[in-house]
Amino acid sequence: MQSEYDSQNIFARILRGELPSFKVYEDADTIAFLDIMPQSDGHTLVVPKEAAVDLFGLSEAGAAAAIRTTQIVARAVRETFAPDGIVISQFNGAAAGQTVPHVHFHIVPRYASQALRGHAREQASMDVLKAHAERLAAALAKR
Ligand code: 5GP
């Protein structure tokens, strides 16, 4: 597993504001934005701001902040998209499916009528992502 943190990874660049994202939530320790290649409608990523490759490199405080934000955002995802279920996942190491080497949590809504799309496969339409982000951000803003 990779242990050295690469400060040029894509989420580090999003955190620094060097790359855009459809951000729906931010606090002192975490940020949440839509996955650009969503496995289902509303697929959202929660990213601790701490520079850590994976769960093993994250401090206990960082882990606590990340799971707190994951619960907050997952509640809003449930309210906004009314899925039949929600998967929360977190991958450590390429062998486990991790493709971006900055620790993050996936919130993946599941719909009984919709098959799950491939992991990190197909970029969604920017218009659809924007519309989903606006709805989710609105739910988070009024909580
Ligand atoms: P991992 O495979 O590391 O657990 O998950 C990385 C996730 O980040 C994938 O689901 C992939 O679709 C998503 N992703 C990759 N590049 C970008 C990007 O530039 N912006 C956003 N918002 N998501 C990305």
C-alpha cells in the first residue's frame, strides 16, 4: 500500500481550490462533493482535509470528523434522492479498488430499479451533476 502522501493527487488539488468540484458541504476538517463518475445518482465523496493516503494514515480526530460528515451528508442524500438504500464504502490500496490516494468515503445511493454503474468508469453530464449538487447542497444548507 502507498504510504507517502502525494500532494499533487486530484483530491489535494480540489481541496486547494486548484481544480473545480460540485461541492455540497464543507467544515473545518472535511469537504464533500459529487463523484464525477457516479455509480448512481447522488454518489457523493466525503474527504478529510488532513493529508492522508488512506484510513491508516488518518488521525483519530480526522477519522471522527470524516464519519461525522459522512453521516450528515448521507442523511441529506437520503432526503434528497429517496434511494431504497445507501452504501458507505472506503477503499485502502489499489488492490482494494482505491484509485485516488487521498483518504475518502463514498456515499452511494442504491435504487431497486437501477443497476450500479462501474467504479470510476464513466463521467456524468456536467448539467446533471450540477442539478444534483444544487439539490443536495440545499438540503444540507437547511439542516
Ligand atoms: P477510489 O477509487 O479512490 O475509492 O475513489 C475515487 C473516486 O473519485 C472514484 O469514484 C472516481 O469516480 C472519483 N473521481 C476521480 N477523479 C475525480 C475528479 O476529478 N473529481 C471528482 N469529483 N471525482 C473524481
